[in-house]
Amino acid sequence: MIAVLGLVVGVVAGLLVRPEIPAVMEQYLPIAVVAALDAVFGGLRAMLDGIFDDKVFVVSFLCNVVVAALIVFLGDELGVGAQLSTGVVVVLGIRIFSNAAAIRRHVFRA
Amino acid sequence: MSLITNVMDHSLDDGYAEAATRKRAAGGTGGLPNTLRARLVLAGGLVLAALVVTLGAAQTHVAAPVVAKERQELIDRIDRETKDADRLQGDVDALRDDVGERQRVALRESGGSAGADLVGMLSGATAVHGPGVKLVVDDAKEADSGDGGTNPRQTADFSDTGRLRDRDLQRVVNGLWASGAEAVSVNGQRLTALSAIRAAGDAILVDNKPLVPPYTVLAVGDGQRLATRFQDGADGLYLHALEQNFGIRATISAEGDVRLPAAPSVIVRTAQPSTEKTEKGTS
């Protein structure tokens, strides 16, 4: 219950407050979104697998976002930002897909 | 492939498995958190995740219309300024015509004598007509395959040998003067004592107005004799060589009556007439 409440609070806060994102951070936001989605899907799958752990969820979420942003930042500094972003998106996308597939197996047993 | 296989196999964070093993070792069970603290931690994580995703979506939705709006504003501004510039250009043209007309009228009124008419004709300030020649010069056939030869500005090939260049036209006009032409116009542009024939890119400009081929050079003079002298002269031979070697098309014909317009404006801004006696003999 509290978890669902947290989800709602997050969405509402994002919509209502809508903080100005500094221009420096703006380009990392899409990557952060993908990383966040990856963490959420991972958590959902773990929950269905019965091995969910709140600490792992939070830590993996924060780490994914930070590491993804760092990789893109590094790529920008080295002049390969776009390529590295693509790499991050591909890896996280594959993870999201296979996690979604696992969730699907759990839910629909198919 | 092993990298992709690795990503596929470990799509779930290994931390979950480890945490589950630890819990099982400690005697607990996996699954959803059941202590308040664990639930709060989970809720906090979800708040963050939802916040990031929402912000990402909001950012894109907010940014997209702004970008489109700025773009549209820029387009509008360009359109507006272009329209203004066109209007001003029209004003300039109209005023220039007006000034030229007034100049001609003033010249006629103040002069009245044959001298003023002569000056007007020689300077190109008045329209003239009389026997003369019509010389039509065009680029080589293959040179204008790109766009039908209608717009020299659009062709990028600078070293195209099938094109008539400004210096060719200069020689042609010069040859006509040398052969006794009394007034010359190129594509309806009367040449004056101040006219310049030059090139900008691939286009030939007469008095800074770009010409479109074919180039029609009209010259007032002693019709057939003018044509013959021009063709026998050095510049006529030069034009002939252009025809032979580069496929430039040129036709010259004596006309009974050619009409040349007046130059748009004959303006002298800095030169002053000398009135001293010693200089008078030269005029």
C-alpha cells in the first residue's frame, strides 16, 4: 500500500513541482529514465520471483541512474556521447525486455 | 555474442539472488517487505523512479512545443523581413524609374538644344532607336542541360567551358564599340559610360543586375557595315573561336531599326565639371 502511494506521490510531485532541470543535466535525463525503468522492471520481476529485496531495489536503481549518466558524461567528454548513449540504451533495453518477458511468464504463465 | 548472452542471462540484478540467499541463510523468507522500514525504503525508491520517469516525460512534452514555437517564430520573421525587403526593393525600383524620368525631362527642358540630346544619347540617359545589329549569344547546348540554362546562379560548375563568361561578353561589347556602335544594350540594359560587366558566381552581371542567357546585345550603328566590321575585327574572331571551340552559339544580324531603352539612372555623385578655361578645350 505504501509502495503504491509512493508511486503516486512520485508522479504527482513530478507533474506538480516540475522543477527546472539544469541545462547541464538535461541530456542525461533520457538515459536516467531508461535506467529507472530498468530498475522498476527488475524489481517487479524479483517480486514475482519471490526474491524481492527493498535495499537491493533502491540501491540498484540509484546506481543504475548514476552509472548511466556517468557513462554518457564520459562519452560526451570523449566525443562519443551519442554512441555511448546508444550502447547504454541497448543494454538497458535488452534487460527491460527480458525482465518484461519473465514478468509476462509469471502473470500469464505463457 | 557472449556479451549479449551475458546481458540476457543476467537481466535481473544479481543483487536480488544474493539478498535472497542471505535471507534464506538467516531463516527469513523472500517476497515483499513486511517491516515498516522496508516498506518506506521501497516507497522512497518508487517515488524516485516515478519522479524521474515523470520528469523525463514532462521535459519532452514541455520542450517540444517550445522548440516548435521558436522555429515557427523564426520562419515568420524571415517571411516578414523578406516581404519588407521585397517591398523596399519595389520602392527602390519605382523611385529609380521616377528619378530617371525626371532627369530626362529636366535634361530636355534645360537643354533643348542638339547638344543636350547628344549628351543624353551618348550617356545613355535617353532611349534611342535606329539601324543597328542584333547579336544573340548563348551558352553551349550541353552547358545548360542542368536547368535549361534559365538560371545561371543555380549551377555550381565554375569551370564549365560551354558557358559564356563575363570577359567574353566584355570583349563582344568592346568589339561593338570599336566597330562603330553608338549605343549598346545587353538584355535590355542600356550600357552607359559607368556600366560594368562582371561576373558573380556563374552569372554575368551588367550594372549589378544578373543576366539570364541567351544574351541579346543590341547596338545602334550602321547596320550591315557594323556587323561586318565587328565580325572581321579581333573581337568578332574571338567570338568565332568561342563558337568553334566551345560550342557557344552566336548569331549576328543587321536590323533596320533597333530600339534601346534608357539607362535606369545616370547618377554622378562625386565628379564635378571643371570650369577653368584651360580645361575647356577638352569638352
